[in-house]
Amino acid sequence: MSGRPDQGLAALERAVSLYPDSTLYLAQLGQAFAIIGQTAKAREVLQRLEELTKQRYVSPYHMAYVFTGLGEQDRAMDWLERAYEERAGAVFGVKGSFLFTTLRSHPRFKALLRRMNLA
């Protein structure tokens, strides 16, 4: 996001290697891959997250990161709305999160903020 994608990817890849059980870092890495146009790698991360959902809880908020990066706004919103319904902790910071900047004008995003009393 700061115009240094190589450094950002390196930092996220390091975070994933240091915390391999963290779906947060994995999802943010997937979003970063998508943002810089490495969509195949982003989809690989998405597949990995989807596989993890069969084994343990993965926050829907984290799934939304990757779909946002891929530009799949409606799918991202599906996951954000699910995060809200599940009261997934991080969802209450959605309004200020730079990771969802591209969704801010989406009608469903605005509606979600209203439902959360954040608008």
C-alpha cells in the first residue's frame, strides 16, 4: 500500500512463516498478492484458507481480505456480513481499516456500517 510491494510481500511472507497458524497474516498475504496482480498466488492462498475452514475456525473477516484484493466486492461483502453475524472480533474495526478502502463506496458496505451503528 505504500508503493513498496516487494518489501510488503517479504514482510507478510515472513509473518506467515513465523506464525504458520495465523489466518490473519495468510489472508493479508493473499490480499497483497491480488493487489499487485499476482492473482494465481492470491487464489492459492484463498484455496488454502478454504481448506483450513474444514479443519478449524477461520474468521470470515480474513476471507474478506482476499476477495477484496481480488476485486470481488460482492463476495467480500458476503464474508464481511457473515463476520458481522458471527461477531468476529475484528469486524468492528472495518470502518477504519485501510484493507477495505475499495469497498467504502459499495452500497452493502455502507449498509453494514449502518447496521453496526458506525455510519
